[in-house]
Amino acid sequence: MNRPPEYPEVVAPSVPQWRCWWLVLLWLWGLQAAALLTLWPEDQPRLELWLWSAVLPLCWALALALRVLAWQIGLFGNGVYHRSVDAAVQRWWRRRSLGLPVQQVWLIGPAGDVQDNYQGLMAGTSLPKPSKLREASQVRFCCPLSLTKTTLRAPALARYLARMTLELPELKERWPALRGVVWMGDESSQTAFTTALGKGGVVLPEARLPLDDLTDLDALIDAFFHDCRDKDDWVLCAGVISVESAEGTELPGEAGFLWLVSSQGRQVLHRGEYLNETHQTAVGLCTQMQRYAGIDSAPPNLPCNG
């Protein structure tokens, strides 16, 4: 889990011991007065005696002024240090709280490429029945877009996703403002996707980013806010996966997705965290992620709530 930066604590300047200073003044002044009265010649004017008796208090006042000056300088430096630390921590939280603004999402999967079907799945509609590929030994959730091949299905899905992307009316006028392509999947499927887009007449930017783990998501969020400054700038995030076999009770399958990421997006994908240290707790991780998202409490079904 990423934690806010920790800075060494500086020692606060000590307050002058006023009582000790006054006791020292009285003790030294009394000692000086006794010495002057004892050793002062009778024929010397008393005015000079009083002038000499003021030397020690003046020296004491100068020493006290230097001590107070050092104390005030220490307080000022301590305050500047703490304000700088607070500002650095707040900058870290603001940076970690940035999210990826997703304007639109398209999906392909066992339910085909009709987006209403996926909205129904998210609303609790029953899942489609598994399809079985020809010459395949294991039942799997398959895209009913190409059920003839048992090998190299990921590149085939990537090419289909590219053709679907080229047909989207929402993107036809926005291609010149594309600032980068982000891909989730293997290199062969990425090559198939970009090649298909190129054949469709789309000139893709050179900026390419992977999206395989949370570290890649962090890099993508930082890159988006660094490079996409104009309101028309956008990033294309896409990916496909085809799992031919799985262990245990897991069911293999395949799917693909496409995100239009721009500053106009209202669905924000916030940074994620790994719980990878023994002294960390799920509650602490959820609390930190709640601060990223700016929410007061976690959703009721999360493990950190009970």
C-alpha cells in the first residue's frame, strides 16, 4: 500500500527558563553590589559606583535578548518546516486522489456486442449460458462473434474490437485529438488491434501504455493529467482476453472492452492499492482509498465493513 511520505520530526526550540534568568540576575546583581560596596574607595564619587553597578544588568539584558532571538528564530524555522511538510503531504494526497475520467464504455463478451445486454447484466439479469467451441473439450463463456477458431482467438477478438471501434459514430470526429493508446492484453492482440485501426484510416499517436496492473494504472492517470490539457484531448483504452482453460471450478472465457477517457468523463476510476504487508489491515487500506475517492464511508458489502 502506498503511504504518504514520512518526514523526520524536528526538535522544537526550548522556551527560555524565565525564572532561572531572573534568579541569575538577582544573584549576580547582589554579588556585584556587595563587591563594589566592599572594594569601592571612599574618595571615589558615588555616581561612578552606580554607573559600574549597571554594567552587569546591561550584559544580562543583552544575553537574554540573544537567547530570545535564538528562540524566536527556532520557532520560525520550526513553523516553516511544518508548513512545508503539510504542503508536501497535501500535494501527495491530491496527486493520489486523481482518477481516470471515463466518458464512455463499450464491451464485447458472451452477450455479444449489444451494450444494452451488458447493462442488463449489471442490473442483475441472469448470465448467458456457456457456449462450447467446436473441437473444444471444456465449456467456456465465448464471444458469439467468431466461434470457428480454437486458437489465436485473442487477436481475432482484437481485430473485431477494432472494427467495432471504427464504426462508433462517437469517435469519428475525435480521432485527430487522440493523444495515446492504452492496451490491456498480450502483444499479439495489441498488434492486431492497432493494425486494424491503421487499415481503417486512423493515424494513431506514438504514445502507447500498458494496463496490466495497478502500477500501470497509476502511470496512466499521471500521464493523462500531464499530457491531456485541452478539453478535446482523449485517450483510447482497450483490451481483450481469451482464457482457454482454467483450474478448479473457475470457468474460462473471453471478453473485450473499450474506454473513451477524456476530461469530460463523469465516471472516475480511482487508484487502487495492494494489501501486501503483514502490518497493514483491510480497514486501513479502505480508509486510504476512501480518501482517494472523496467518500465518507465504504460501500456496505466491502470486507472492511464487517
